[in-house]
Amino acid sequence: MAELPLQSGDDVVRVRQHVRTAAAKHGLSLVDQTKLVTAASELARNTVVYGGGGVARVEAVTSPTGRSGVRLQFVDEGPGIPDLDLALTDGWTSGSGLGLGLSGARRLVDEFELTSKAGEGTSVTVVKWSR
């Protein structure tokens, strides 16, 4: 597993590159690589902008049926998300991101888990499986 710091826009670019390499290495199609990298970009940027920085973890995973995939986890110790339902609503934005938001990132991956506590931070874990 790789653990990458997320403190700046340059770190977001590094995470994107690392995710693209991992996705290709673990058998994701070009379309699925693009989906995962797009989700990673949005989640990494959110970690920097709204969470005040944090870490991205990238790891290969294998399903019980033998499919390979890539799991990404984005963790920060920022202010947290006050209203998870609102934050996951299509079209809702709190800023000037890619316009995808959390709901868009969720649609791009096969598994999506979000936990957040006010004053303690946020963790988003996603998985994209090979087809």
C-alpha cells in the first residue's frame, strides 16, 4: 500500500498519477482507469481544500471471486462534513470544484464509503474493480 501526503495541488497531481499507474497495473480498462482517476482527483482536492490536507492511501485488492481492483482512501483531520446527506446530493457544491462533488465521485466507482465527524475529520474509501 502506498500512502501519499495531500497538502497542495502538486500532491493532488501526484495522487492522480499514482492512481492511474495502479489502475493500469491491476487490470482496469482505460475507461475504468479514467473513472477512478477522476474520482481520485475530486476526493484528493476535497481533502486539501476542505479537510486542510491529509493522506491518500492506494492499494491493490482482490475480491472473493478473484477480480482485482484498486482501493483508495482519503483521510483528513479537518472540520468534518456537517450534513452528509446534503454533501452527497447531486448538483450540490460548497465551492468551485470540478462540479462532480462527492455524489459524482460515488457514481464513478463500484464501492463508496464516507464517514465524517464534526471537528474530527473525514474518511472516504472507494474501490474500482476490473471487469
